[in-house]
Amino acid sequence: MRSIRGAWSRARAFSSLAIAAGALIAVTAVPAAAQVDTASAVNGAIRDCLVIVVGTDDTGPGASATTTDQVWKCQGEADDERLNGDIDLVYNIAGWSGTGAIQWGYARISNDQGTWNGTWSSNIQEGGEQLILGWYEGTGAYEGWSYVETQHGQYQQPRETFGIVYPGPLPPTVVIAPFPVAATEAAE
């Protein structure tokens, strides 16, 4: 576990940059009156990430090496100007030697027109391939809007992000609920 803990610790700065890029495309301000009620595809990136709070290193479930409650501050850029701004990120990771890792946390994307509050999660294969998903709800000028973001790439490597910003609530699949019995019976 020492080796994976050391690897995660050394990689935190870039990992969080990548997570921020994946789970956080910031949204800036278009005056509320200028917004249209249609979805928009968004491509973007995250830059200038700094660790604000180091967090806690420990051993987690199944002898995983963990880092929890690390706090980052980043800048987000996107081709949809509503998705530019300051990003505050809470970063957690649990990794297992010979298996890979999971990451999760919270994010707030802020600019003069409002904020996007959300959660993100990720898995990393032992070889470093990573998938990040993020779900965000808007406030202020973005009230009633949602942003769902995905990125795929190599752990600790720069990457582009893709998401969709749209009017309406987050998908119901984000909420964990019991699997419907009728759907289970239909599949049998």
C-alpha cells in the first residue's frame, strides 16, 4: 500500500487538475434574458489548479490507500461562455494495488451570474485509463438549468471535456433508488 499511497500523493496535483477538467467545466454569465431554452454542447478545460487544503491520507476499505477532503481551487474555460469561472473542488480517492482507484467529490463553479453545484465520480484502471462523470445544478442566472459532463483519458494527463448544459432537472438516474421489481421480472 505504501507504493500506491505514494503514487496517489505525488499525482494529486495533476489528478485534481484532470478531475476538475472532467467534473468541472465552469459556467459564466450570459444574462438570464439572453439564454435560450435549448440544450447546448460544451467543450472545455481546467487550468491553474492549486491545493488549498491538503486533506487526510489513510487506509480505507479493503486496505485501500485513501486521501479524503482535499480542497482545490481552479479556473475553468469552455466554448460556451456560461461555463467559464472559478472552480472549488473537494477531492477524495481510494486506490488498490493491482486493481485501480475510485475518485469522488463535490464541486462549485462560480462566476458573476451564478453557480453550478454538483458532484462527480471517477474510476481509474491500474494502467491509468480514467472515466469521469459530473452532474451540476445551476443557481442565480442558471436557476432551472443542469450540466452533465463526461471525460475519458489517461490519469494525470491533460484532456478535453465534453458536456451538455440544458434547461431542466438532472437525470433521475443520478439518484440511487431501489431497482424496480417489475423491470427485474420483465428481464427474466
